[in-house]
Amino acid sequence: MRREPLSMLAQSDLLDTLIGRCVMHGGAAAGEAMLVIDGQTLDDLLQLSNRLRRLALFEDRIRAMVTARQ
């Protein structure tokens, strides 16, 4: 597993890449998609999942802070 976690931008790029593989040339979502995910991508997805799970505990407070600044 990677020692340093992915940045938020890198996490977003990872998800965009996966989503991009599930969209057809015209922009429509594919009914089904088969993806080949290598070990590094799997590690990145596991890190992202774990980070989101930890952040979920504070979701209400984060949301309140973000909306209070707008």
C-alpha cells in the first residue's frame, strides 16, 4: 500500500478515470462495464474508501462549516 495518501485532486482523477471507462463515446452511461483494476488502483480505492468512512463520522460538522462560509 502507498505510504502517502492520494491528494483530493488525485482521488478525484482516479474516480473520473474509472467513470470515463463506463461512458460510451456519445456520453451515455454504459449499461454494463468490465474494468481491469490493477493492484495499485485497488490500493488507491481502498485508501479512498477508508478515508471516506473516517470522514463520514464528521459529515454533519463538515457540512455545517462549508455552508456557513458561503
